[in-house]
Amino acid sequence: MTVFVLDSSSVLRYIDNEAGADRVNAIFKACVRHQAKMCIPALQWGEIAGELRKRLGALAGRRALESLLPFELDVVSASAERAVHAAALRVDRKIPYADAFGLNLAMDSAEHILVTADYDFKEVADLARIEFLPAK
């Protein structure tokens, strides 16, 4: 079964109804119908939480974040092993640490696909399946 790994850019595109929001919505629907699975690294989830808090304030930001949970979104904690692997990706491939967690999840199997609006991932597209949302 396909596992979509979302990063903060893809979720924020959905929230902001920007380019690619329809694709993220289709992924959400497929997961609700149990036709696919999706996850997001806890560090990326935290980035979204911070952005929503900054934009909307504490209470409204938390409500907006919680509104995403019914979509069968699995927030994946950072294990010691994942943290070390993400650190290696950060150092060896020069990507931000939080992004390295998303890439690390996408590298779990051939069924995992990282969904992102961050075109900096093109530099590491040889390591995992990556679906890029349209540019703004």
C-alpha cells in the first residue's frame, strides 16, 4: 500500500489553498477510504504548529492543527535511530535537519512517497520517491 510522507510545505499548501492543495486533498481522501496511508515526521508537524500559532494565535492555531488529525495522519516520533540517520543526511547531503526526517521516512520502502512543495528536495531525489507539488 502506498504511504504518502507529507512535509510541512505540502500541508501548509493545503491549509492555504495554494498550488497543489487539490493533490493533498486527494491524498487525504484516499487515506480516509483506506486506499493509502500517510504520515508526517513529528519535527515537520511541529513546524506546522509553529506557523499556525504565529498566524492565528495559540487557540485558533491549535484548532487548525487538530482539524487535520481526522484525515488518518500518523505523526511519526523521532526515534534515536531516525535522529542519527537524519543527522547523517543533513551532513552528507546538506539538507535541513527537519527535512532530513521526511526524507528518512520516505526511504523506508519503495511504497513510501514524499510529497512536498520544497524544490530543494530535487538535490536528494536519488534517495527516495518524491512527488513535487506545483510551483506557486
